Amino acid sequence: MKKSGSAATSAGQRLVEKARYLDKEGRASFPLSLLLVLLFQMRGYVAAIISLTFAEDRTRLLKLFYTSSEQFGLMLLIGLPALLVLLATTFAGEDERNWANALMRFAQPLLLLSLIVDATLILWLFLEQHGAFSFGRAGIIFGWLICGWYLLNSRRWRFYRQHLANIRSTKQ
């Protein structure tokens, strides 16, 4: 039995995937699970946007999640590949090939690299706190594991990424 994320697929399996993941017009629908993965990786950006709702002290919410401004800056850098992939999924052309379609070819390595750097930061923060347990850190580690599993094993994510990356330009 083949793994769900394996690159080697038969012609019949590709036909089944096309029937499952394309709509009537032949367009790939955006995987909602991917949106959750991207939001998890962009949690620094999400916290910054939510902090804008506090009128009196906008840094109050950020201080709850991030102990220093350097840590917040690192989370913004870690979330940058996820932001680029989100923009690429928004601007990728189903009819014409553009920069976003070319970026979708590198979306998987970008997101995995971002996840590895995030894991390094999580490990560093865990060691800095001398291994003190908190439900917030446990939730982040659990979310990290779910995101890694999804990026490596999701058939829908693999099909969506390959479909957008392999669109040919119709301009002659």
C-alpha cells in the first residue's frame, strides 16, 4: 500500500484525484486544512493583527504571548514563508502561469523549512524555561506535530500544489 504523500502514483490514481479535487470547471479548490496550517505558522502575524484591536495599549496582548520583542520578530520571520505561500495560493492563475504558480513548486520545502526553524525556536524557548510545563507550549508542540504530518502526508495538499505548479501558459 502506498503512502498518502508518496510522489509515485499510477495513472488511475491521478484520474481519481482529479475527479475528487477539481470542480466542474477544472479548478482546484483550496484545502481548508492548509489554511489552518498557514495560520498556525503565521501566528505572529495573527497576534499582531489581534493586538491592533486594543485601543489603549496595543503591546499588552503581545506581551502575553511573547516575552521579548526579539521573540516576536523571530515569529514574524518564521511566518514569512507561510505568508508567501498564502499570497501565492491567492494569486496563482488557473488559466495563465504567473509568479505564484512558480512559487507553488517550492511551497512544500519553504513550509517545511519554516516548520523546522519554528521547532528550533520552540526547543530553545523550552530549554530557556528549564523544561517548565505549560499548556500553551504543549498546544504549540501539538500544533507543530499536526502541521508537519499534514504537510508531509496530505494527498489534497500534494495535488493542489502540483496542480498549480504545473499549469502551462496559453500565451504563444
